[in-house]
Amino acid sequence: MENVLVNDISKLDLSATDAHGPNSHQLCDIEPLPSGARRTRRIFYYGWVISPEFLLEYAPSPKITLRSYSDGLDGLRKISRYKHLHWVNGYVADGEDLPHMDVGMEGRKVSDLLVVTASFTGKKTDKHLHNRRPTVAQMAKLIELFHGEKPSWHMDGQPKDFVHEYTLLMDLDD
């Protein structure tokens, strides 16, 4: 079955089903980048603002060692069946204020983010990342895990020139 895109995430019919529940082959489209994003020197991430404790909720109970954030990320990847989830840090929208947030460079609020895709606008990797996104079924599960909240775009605090230092880049072919 060919993968097709849904043009607007807000119009997703998450009730559409195939033999595996919500459509497990149809790719979920993402919202357009914020206006002006293509003219910045920043990476943009599409996902959810999370607290570090959120990841620990999905880490398996340890038998010997302590639970870790990476264990929680692995747990979320298994539950959602979307292996391209990443945990990064980025700016949040003005007005968002949660106890775990810090003030980053340029005096703006930053938070941990759970990312489903990214935009390295102008970089060779951008098309690859834009085409790698969850299916409708995977996005439905992720939205369910976030109690109905849909993902949004967040700007990275570092210019794109630093992309080679990111572990996310190492996972482009995961």
C-alpha cells in the first residue's frame, strides 16, 4: 500500500481504521513551519514540551539499576511504534511556564522536547527528515499519550552551524 499524506494535522481522521486500528500506512503530515522559519539560522523541532519526569514514567521498572531518561524514550518508541522519537532541548512559546523550564540563551524559556521530526531548513538532511514522519496510527498513539495535545514547532537555541554536534544527526538513519 502506498503511503499518502494528510495535509492538515487538525483534520486527521484518527478514527479511520485498517486491520491494525487507525490507518497504519498513511503518513501523517505536519503543520507548516512558523512564518519566517525558513529565513532563520535555527533548527526547528516538531513535537511536545515535556518534563524530564515524563520520560521516566515510560521507563521500565528497574531490577538492578536506576531508571533513565533514555529507557523512557525507548519505552515511548515501543508504545507508539515510532522509532524516530528524539529527546532534545529547545525554545518554548511565549507564555508557556512550567516548573521544569529554564531560561536559555537570549533570555527565552527553554524546555525538554519530545520530537517526531525536525527541519534543518537549507541543509541536505532537511528533505530526508521532512519525509520521515509518523503514520496516522503512530501519531494517534502519540497524541493519546499526550492526552489529546497535538505537537507544535519549537526553535532550537543553537544556530544550524552546530548541527554536527547533535546526537540527533547520528540517528538520521535509525
